Amino acid sequence: MQRYSLVTLARNAFSNHEDWSPAWRKAEPQAAYDIVIVGGGGHGLATAYYLAREFGEKKVAVLEKGWLGGGNTGRNTTIVRSNYLQDESAALYDHAVQLWAGLSRELNYNVMYSPRGLLHLAHNEHDLREISRRGHANWLNGIDAEFLSPAEVQQWVPPIRIDGRYPVLGALLQRRGGTARHDAVAWGYARAADRLGVDIVENCEVTGIEVEGGRVKGLQTSRGRIGAGKVGLVTAGHSSVLAEMAGFRLPLASVPLQAMVSEPIKPVLDVVVMSGSVHVYVSQSDKGELVIGGGTDSHASYSQRGSYDMIEEMAGPLLEMFPAFSRLRMLRQWGGIVDVTADRSPIIGASPVAGLYLNCGWGTGGFKATPGSGHVFAATIARDEPHPMAAPFGLDRFRSGALVDEAAAAAVAH
């Protein structure tokens, strides 16, 4: 496989770019693997990559029922940040941000990580107390956080109206926050994992999980039986479906999270802007589109469609803060299926079935955690014990009551 560089780019220019090798092999499933990762999104591919690179696992496969990155990885708003309140969350998400910084070089693939800065706005006294509490907690955890006055917010975001229906009283800034290219993350991890010998099997749906004597033995798939010594389930909103195949239930609710983008325009917004109390956030993509998101739907569903009520819910407060955006036309709208736990924190670790591991429950925060999630989950599977950063997020916390409560602390109006 060719290494991407200026030299290979110049060499392929002479052949009209017709001689590039495929980014990854179209692997056929083998009869058995040491480790099978179910789910070909960013988290699953990252897990497979770190299993091969850091732990030397040779017989690893990733099974994806559709195409790589066709689930939540390709259906999010690409925001990266680590300014969470709880110590456990801050450690995990900041581990991810640190990996984001060098990911393009490591994978030899441009994931377009852009630390352009991320602002959490405060519209009232409660918001000011919230960002103050979280900002000081970030400092104690070694995470960058700065408090901005309304005038400083105006300097950072010239188009914003700070004295409208939702007055801006201040903001919390994380300079390392920003965005990355969702497709590139999946493709980069897939290509790097393939180079290390991981079999990536697309169009391979898992239809059953074989359990004998309390231990996982293999998977029934649309492409035949596949034996497995260990299995990692990384299937986001469909994790509960896979868990029931193995004979247990998960404390998850699957709900749609909608987003939309505008028509492309010239650069107007070079920072990510989030509003917690009205729950709308916006950034501008490298193609010029305004990427707009909000809260989850209020009902459980597997629908990936957009809806008119969510257009109104997101557009209303957005236009109050950015009146000039009212001139734009919406280009497209979509929904992703997020897996929400009671404490709005993920589940990473062992399941009730020996050899079967879980990585789910990320809710609306999955994309930003991709490198960190894959890294700690790979360690958990390879060592048969939780990585120290993953330990607080085990399934047993729902019995012990040691929840990592980000439901009202993640800077969004859950």
C-alpha cells in the first residue's frame, strides 16, 4: 500500500491519478478470528487499529452491516472538545483531544482536525455559574479554559448579536476545541488498520451471537458463521439489539439526534459556538456550509429522517443570535441514532458474557471521543481488564450507583 506523501502525489499526477492503490482491502470473512469488532464506525475502527498497533493482535476483524462510516460517524456535527465537568469524563475526553492533535500524522491520513476554538455561551445568571464551575473544574484537571466577557465574545464572533432575546453575558472558551472531518476519521483508521492486517468486512450484518457456558464463541452473520475468541460490540444506537442477541439487556434508550447544514457561503464563522440553555450549536465547515445541531428528539426511535419541528427548534434561537443567517437556504437535514444512558456517560468494559465487551452509551458525545474511546477499549479487550480511564464507565456502575453524571453537566440542556 502506498504511503501518502508529496512524492506519491506528484508521481500519480503523471498517470492522471489512476494508479492509486485502494485505501483498504475488501476482505472476505475468515472462519474464525481472535478478536472481532462489530461496528465499522470511528470507534470500532479505532479499536481495531490500536489492537493491532499497540497490542500486536494479528487476527482481528471489523464487521460492518453497511459501509464504513455510514452510521453515526457520518451523521454528526464533527465537534471536538474535552471541557466536561466530572473528573472521569474530563480525563477520557481530554485523552481523545490529545490524540486528535497528532492523528493525521500517525495515520498518514488528513483527518482535518481544526482546533479553531469552541465557545460555550452564557445567557443568564445560571449559565454564568455553570461555566464558572466547569471552567474551574477544567483548570483543576489541567484542561484549558478561558472566561470571556460579552465584548470579547463579540470580538471572537463578529456576526453574533449579544443584546437580543438571548443576551450573551459571557462565555467559556476552549482553544483546543474545534472540528474534524467525520468521513476522513473513518477512512484514516480503516486504511491504517488494514495496513496492520485487520480484515475489514463490509455488508456483513450480525444476526446472532453464540454463547456457550457463559462465554462468547462466535457470531452468526449474513455472510456465514464466524468464530471469535473475543467480541467487541461498538454499534451505538443498535447496541441494545446486539445485547439481546447475547441474552442480556442494556440501560440504553435509542433516540434520533438531528442536524442540518446550510448552502455553502464564504468564511463567516471561524469558531464553534454552542449555547447550552437554548441548546443550539453552529460551526462552518471547510466547504463553507454552516453545520447546525441541537438536542435529541424527545421520543425513542430508529428514524434517521429530519423533521420540521426540529428545524424550527434549531433555527429559532440560531437566528435570534445570528440574524444575518436568515438569508441562507438549508441544504440538507438528517438524523443519527444515539445511545443514551441514565447518566449520559458511556459504557466501556466487560458484559455479563465472558469475552464479550461493550463500547456504547456515548449519546451525543461520541464523535469527539473517537481516538480516546478506541484506545482505551482496545486496552480493555487485549488485557481482559479495564483501562484506568475506562474503569469508571463499567456496566456495574448502574448497580452500585457510582454514576458519572453528565446529564446536567455537559454544557448542553439535557
